[in-house]
Amino acid sequence: LITVPVPPEFEIERMELELILADALSLADEQKISGKAITPFLLSQMSTRSGGRTLAANIALLENNARVAAEIALSLSTSN
């Protein structure tokens, strides 16, 4: 199991994220959004409420995951 963190420059304080998520979940509940519609709704709301910082953090995490996966693949391919 490999875990890859969000790069430090894109981190958002846990308490701030929890407040943003709680607000987004409350709005989803008010609007009766559930099922497969909940994830895109929450991601959109969290991005809006954070001024785009959660979107930037998610993109940075995806890029970091790809970089680490490439490093692992390269290491495994040269170790044979």
C-alpha cells in the first residue's frame, strides 16, 4: 500500500475543510441531492466555497500520484 500526500503548498487546514464540507453537505441535504449526484455536487461546492483551493489541491494530488506511480514503475522495471 502506497499513500501519497497533497503537496504541502496545496494543503488546506483540516478545520477549514471540515467547515466547508459541512456547509456543502447541509446544502446537498436541503436540495435533496444524493446518490451518484452527491460527489460532483460536493466537489463543486467545496471548490466554490474555498475560492478554488480544493480543486487546486485535488489536481496537485492527482499529479503527485502520477509522479510517484511513474517513479515506482521505473524502479520496478530497472530492478529486474
